Amino acid sequence: MPDLKRYIHNLFHTERNEEGKNEPTLEEKAARSMTANFSEHMLTTQQMAELYPLSGINVESPNASNGLTTEEAKRRLEIDGRNALTPPKEVSSWVLLGRQFLNPFWLLLIAAGVLSLITFFFDTSVVLNLYVAFILFIIVIIMCFASFWQEKKARNAVRGFQNLLPTFCSGVRDGRECTIAAEELVVGDLVFIRSGARVPADVRILYCSGLKLETSSITGEAEPIEFTYQPAPETVSVFESHNVAFNGSFCIDGEGLGVVIRVADHTVIGQIAKLTTNQKQKKSSLDKEMTKFIRFITILALTMATIVFLVGAAMSKFQNVLHTFINGFLVVIVANVPQGLPATLTSQLTIIARRMAKKNVFLKKLDVIEAFGAATIIASDKTGTLTKNIMTVTDLWYNKQYMSGRPDIKQKTLRAKKDSRNILDMYESPLPELLAVMTVCNKAQIEHKTSVRKPVRRASNPPPCRSRVSSVNEATLEAELSVERRSEQPKDIAPPPQPTATEQKYRNITGSPSEVALLRYAAQMVPPNIMRVRYEVVFEIPFNSIRKWHLVIVKSVEQTANDELASYTLMMKGASEVLIEKCSTLAYETGEQKLDEEAKMEFQDAYLHFGNEGRRVIGFVMKQFKAPADTRFTIDEGNYPQTDLTFLGMAAIMDPPRDDTAKAISECKGAGIKVFMVTGDHPTTAAAIARQIGLIGQAETIQRQGRQQISVDVIEDDKTEYAVIHGEKLPTLTEKDWDELLQKQAIVFARTTPEHKLLIVEECQRRGEIVAVTGDGVNDAPALKRADIGVAMGGVGSDVAKQAADIILMDDNFASIVGGIEEGRLLYDNLKKTIAYTLTHFVPEVVPIILNLALGFPPGFTSLQILSVDLASEIAPAISLAYESSERDIMKKPPRKHNARLVSKSLLAYSYLIIGPVIAIGCFFSYLSVYWYYGISIHDLAFSAGDGKNWVHSTTNNFTSNGITFSPEEQLVIVGQGCAAWHITTVMSQVLHLHMCTTRRISIFRHGIANLVAIFAIIIEVLLINFFVYTPGVQFIMGANTPPGHVWYFCIGTGAFIWVFNEGRKYCIRHSPHNAFVKMFKW
């Protein structure tokens, strides 16, 4: 099993660099320089032809290119290998199963089981030891196999990457189009990219017609992007050039032809796969804490057991060494091992996982939630997490006025075509015309469940249009504004309105996000299909990134065919700054007015106002004209109005923030958690959303970094609390720059790439931060896996992201992350409470053994009684602490320090040096009270059992104290009662101690006793102690007898002392938390 040996070695040995961080491999270093590896996006078609001479690229007409020859393709395939991602090193099932048994939890139970088995072999008369060992081993085997099965199903992230890759593609070889297996593609092959197909490799576009690709697997943004064949400037990265189609991207519309420039692991998706699959398996902080705790327990148990054994052996003059070994060495070890703690912790994690599932948070690994509570930074994606991922029209500008939301006019249901004009008459001009353009000059379509779709009416024989034009691409309409000042518009943009019944009716709309938003908005005021059937589209020029507008020419269907001159209406929508230049008039309620300088300034102010708020601004234009009824409009002839048009108004579109995002951000700030926005969006859009959700302050407090193309006022001052930084600047930052940057309370990282996100995570971790990263795309996978807590989106997230993450948000909501952090903090608190409660009974379990072996007192606690406490009585109360509600200030405190320990020195001192000894003293007096009850003095008890002649089953000697003689049978009855007294006081003191463990700082009188599970657990614990102490058959097995009734009073006094001490301790913690003396008792 060499693989298992290697895993065990790596479990304790990690290669690190001089700074103590994991050193990236050469492959990882290469993968992190993806941008630098590309230069083809800056080359012209001629230069590409020269770079790939054997590809037969026709510069003048790429569609006529010859491609590689079959022989050349085979030669390259033999040299370079297949176009397939290299799978990660497989982990055998045996290694995976073996790992489960190395979990510290199960090692603890295995050790306890082995000790119980050894005890049985030394004394086969006590069969219960065998039963205990058998039960422990069965629990370990079942839990390990369950963990093995769950992990086996979730392993191997590369399968998610393989799902993104196509099987076949269309290409050009030997001068003709053919079908090529995707795995047989080689660098230099020419391939076609057509609608509905995935890109089989990284391809430099040579020709395209309306090509739109969905690239979320690389960029993380689900919005389709229009691609071009034009070379990009040197300052533009390959991810922003939009002329390189990446492997795994999906073609939404249009077609293109390109040359393969990267295959297999050298593609961007391949480099991302390397970054994801080459990373070492993370070890949770809880796992690390338990490993340290078990190491401490092991050292303590062996040390104490050895000392007790040697002292006991010396006191018995090394006679009956086997008896001393069993009752000294083994029993002390059994007492030291908290056998019930692993089951308790696992139960608590399971309870938390179920509670988190109700909050739409799925935990792939149960123990990760503890680290979640320690998060100091949340690096969150924007789209779909902080926002709704639904493009929405938020505002209109017309009549020189702003209109937020919808007009306040009741919607009427229309049944006839003529009614559409009636409802439009209800609105002031030019809103009816603007709605008409918004509806008709729009390619979005309504999906009807029970009726046939009614698209925009098209002419039966529409005139041909140029082939190299594309449909509306919403991505090019984003507000990438190069303005350097912020409009002083006094009016604020209102938040988007809540959906109405009409919006719900028209929710099933297909098309580009912007056009869907426009059509859904218009549908709130006029039924789209009724509006559309009134017009016949006779000519259309689709949108492209060069023109930046979409044009249709329509004529009314009510016109007669006998008219020599037909009335036409030209409708346009697109980039407002382009359309305004084509207009000479501006539409008003009173009619058209000349578009003078004053009107242009008002337009410019409105345009900047929307742009600075991160809105995507779309303008609307209309022109009515007459032309012969048989006119065939064409682009080449330009026989349609192109100037002197009328500008109707503008619509502001955005992906609005989720309703509860701002509140969640505020809660994070109150909890001392920094939130970073990491997005591929433009800095303007990202900064605007960040302001709306309260992530960053107003524009005057934002520090600008990187590109100067963000239209917000900034100041170059290191004392600012926030920063907006362009991703391209990140690789150039020095250590000092990172130190200064990460001190900001909030940062917006815009235009980031996969290596940028990974770099951000690593720089944060290098400074001791606990980082939680959210993501949904393949590009997020490396950062998700490297982060302390990777959070994938369950709704829109890719399979790769889900497999790389530790937690999956089923509702894709940032607010659920905050809920998860609160649950993580609560778990940490409750685990501390559980451990403090569980460890306390160690001292009262060990003290009677020491008294027996070192001072010769009669037995006070048998090994079976110890196991009954650890594996029965204490389990239910310990588990009940998982149901304890959080203290009121849990989300008002900063995250715990990264070096904070779950089992801290103060917690050990509390359990081992304070409460444990207090309970042990109470038990001792309760134990002595039994002997006093029979007139036996403590002076006579000391060293009376040291020689093994009294107080044991094999004794035949009488015992005398204060003139009273006790026969061997009477001695055994009294010993049994003494053991029962010790047992009762231990358990019942813990019952009262449990309530003191429900809070760490708040008074129990303020927190209250509202945990019904704890109440039932206490009832179970009381019933169990009565069962073990008073049931005749069980009494014999446990070595106990019915004690005098007065022994129950000692636990009351012990518990009262514990309450007084803890209330005083918590009072000091609340009022003097930084006092050095108080910190000694603050756990």
C-alpha cells in the first residue's frame, strides 16, 4: 500500500517555501500566467497566416481556406498528442478507505475500543468490556464506510471539465469541410464555430458573422458576448479581446471560422484544470484542532497512567503487578480518553448540517462549517450572488424627466388589436412611441405555454441583409464610459420595483438579457403581442458592436395595398451617444422640438447620471416617412432615413442587487468581516453595485487603482477605507502594495481573470486571513479549492465549481453565506461548550484511581462506571448543546484570531484545574459520607486497601474501624455504595454544570433555559444514573450498591459552587475582557 504510506507521510509533512507557504509547482506557475502566454489576439489575419503557413489561410476570404492536410494533421497528432485534458492522479479506493480510518475522531474511538478489548483479555470475567469494544469498532467501521462512499461520489473534479468539451466538430482539411473528432484536433487546424456547438479548443477567430458565445466557463459571466475577428490593441488582454474563442465556450448565435492555437492542457480550460486538480487536499481547521487535542490527550493519558502505575506498583511493593496494570494503567487511560466526544462532535456537525440545509446551504464536508465561522474575508462574485442575475429596466428618461419604475396607471387587459392604441393614449407622449420601439425593435420572444408564439410580424419576402451583422448583443451596451466626472444630478435612482402579476405572466421570455428586460418592462403597460401584430417589419439591420444600434422599418398592417405611397416608421434602439448624433429633434409631450445645445446638455447629464450608477443605457429613436409601397430597403443603397431622426428617450438597465444583500453586507461589517467583490464586470458597473449594497462608500471616499476608465470621483489617499482596482494591475503589485490594499475595509476587484482570483486568495491567506470565496464558473474553481472555504452556487453554478467547493448555496444568495457564518460561529461556541463540559468529568474519574493505588483508599469508581458516564450518561447532554441558541452578541464580535485554539489553555485549565477538581472534591465527600455513615473514619480508610487484603472480592479478612468490625461481605456492600455515591455526585454535578456551559459570556439568567433538547437530555441522564445505580442486575455488573439517600445532597452543594463561580467569571469577562487575570478563565 505505497499510496497509503505516502498519504500518511504527507499528512504530517508538507513542503513549504521560506515564507512557510505551499510552493506552487512549475505547472501551477505556468497556469497562472495564462494572459502572458497569449499574443495571437493582437495579430492580424495576415500575421496569423504567416504564423501558421501550413494551415492554408486565405487572408482575403477565410472561408475559402484550405486547412491542414490530413498527413500534416496526423504528424502533429503523433507529436503533440490528443486534444484531451490530462486526468489527475487517481486515488485508489483502498487509499480512500484508509484515509477515513485516519480521521482523528475515529482514531480516538479505535484507541478506546482497543483498550476495552485489552481490559477484557486481562479479566475475562467482565464481559461488558468486550461488548464496549465491539460497539466502538462497529461504530467506527460504519462511519468510515459512510464517509468513504460520500467522498468517492464527490471526487475527481476533472470529470466536470470533461463535461464541457465536445466530441466532434466541423473543420477544414485538404481544402474541404469535414467532421473531425475533437480529440484529434491539432494546432493549426481550421474549425467552424456554429450555433448550438461547443468550441473544441482555443481558437483565434479569422472570420465571423453574428458570432455570440457564452463564455461563463472562463469569465464567470453568463451573458453572451459578441465576437470579432479584428485584432486587439496591445493593452487589451486575451480575455477582453473577444477574438479568441476558448475551449468549452458555447455558441449562442451566428457562426465563425478560426484557427486552433491551443489544445489539450495548453488551453485556458486546461490551465484552469491544472490549477484546480493539482492543489493538495485541504485539511479543515477542526481536523487540525482535533489532531492537536488528541496528541495532548495521548501524552497526558500515557504520562498519568505511567505515573499512577509506578506509584501503585511501588505502594504494593511490586506484588500483583497485573492487577495494578489493569486498574491503574489501563483504567487511567480509559478515563483520559473521552470516548463519547467523537460521537458527540459528529452528532453536532450533523445537526448543524441539517439546520444549514433548511437555510439552503449544503455542506459537502461537515467539519468545514467550523472554519466558516472563523472567516475574516468573503471574496464574493457579483452576478447572481450579490445581484439577482435578472436584467431589469429600472428607469426611463423622456420629456427631460426621470421616471423610476413604472408609470402609476392601472393596467387594462386588452382583447382586440385596436385596443392597443387606446391604452397607449393613456400615456403622455412620447412614452407610447418609446414603448412601441421597445416592443417592436426587439428580438426577444414570449414563450406561451398554451398558445402559439406570436413573434414580430415580418414581411413575407424581406429584402436581403448583409451576412456579417449580428443580433442585439447586450454585453456591448454596458456602460463602459470613459467619462472622468460625476453628474451632479440631484435625483437618486430608485431601487427596481417588485414584480407585478403582469411581469409574472410574461416571465417566460427568451432572448438576450437586455431585450428580455425591455420587453418585460413594456409588457407592464401594453401587451407585447397586441402591439407587435399592428406592425409588419419590412426591413431590419441587427445590432453589432461597430454600429451599436438595431434598426427596423415597419408599416402598419391597416394600410391598403392600393396606396402608391406607404407610410413607414423607422425604429432604432442602441447606444444613446451614437443615436443622438443621428437626431435633429427631441420628442416632448407637446411635440417635437429642435435638438439644440441646451437639449444636448440635458441629455448628456442624464446619460452620465445613469452611467455613473452603473446602468446600461439604451436610447430609442423613431422617424415616420413615406415611400413607394414596393420599396425594397437595402443597406448598400441606404434608401431609408439616416439623419434628422427624433430622439424619444433612454432606458436604464441593470442587474439589481438582491433585496437582502445590503442587510447581509451590514451584518458582515458589524461582525468584523471584510467583503471583497471579485467580478469580471467593468469597474463602473461593479462600483455602482457596490455602492448600492453599502459595500463601499460614496464616490468621494473611493480610492482608484489600475485603469482610469471608471467614472467615479476618487482621491489618491492611502487613508481611504475602500478601493476599486482593475484586475490587470494585480500582478504588478508589490508586497507593500498588497499590505496597504488588503487593509481596506472593502475592495472591488473588477475585470478579474482566474489567476487573479487565485492570487487574491493567496495574498489574503499569506497575511493570516481566513478566506471564504464564492463562485459559479469554471474560472472560479482554482480559487474555490485554494480558499479556506469554497462556496459554489447551486442554482447557476457549474459542476466543476461545485466539485471544487466545500459548501454549495442552493439559492445562490449572499445572505445565506452570512447565515452560514453565524452557524459556524455558533458551532465553534457550542463545540467549546461541549468540550468544556465533557473534559470536566476526567478529574473525578481519575482521582478515585489515584486514591486507591497511591493512598490505599477503597475503590471509588469502577472502569465500567467510567465507561457508562463517557458513553451513556454524558452523550445526550453533550449533544444537546448543539441545539443551544447563539448568544446575543455572536455577530457583533470580530472573527476569532487565526491562531485561536478550539481546545485552549484556558479551557483546559477550566476543566482540569477548576471545575473538575471541584466536582472531584464533592464526589470525595459524598464517597466518604458513606463510610462515615457506617462509622468508618478517614484515618482508618487510608492505606486500608493498599495490600489488596480488604475491600476486594477475593478478601477473607475482616476490617475494623472505631471498634466496629466489618465482614468481607459487608465490606463489598459498603464499597459498592461508595462507588454509587461517587457515580451519583459526578453525574448530577454535571447536570447542574450543563446549564453553566450553555453560554460563554452571557449570564444564564439573561440567556434563559429555552433549550428543550437539553431538558430532555437531563431527564435521560437522570434516568440513566438511576438505572445504573438502583437496578439490581445492573448493580452487580457495575460494581455498585444502593447508597444512603443523603449522598444526593452533595451534588447540590457542588453545583451551587459551580453556578456562583461561573456567573462571577462571566461577569468579569463581560466587564473586563482585556484583563490579564480574566483572560486566564476566558475560554
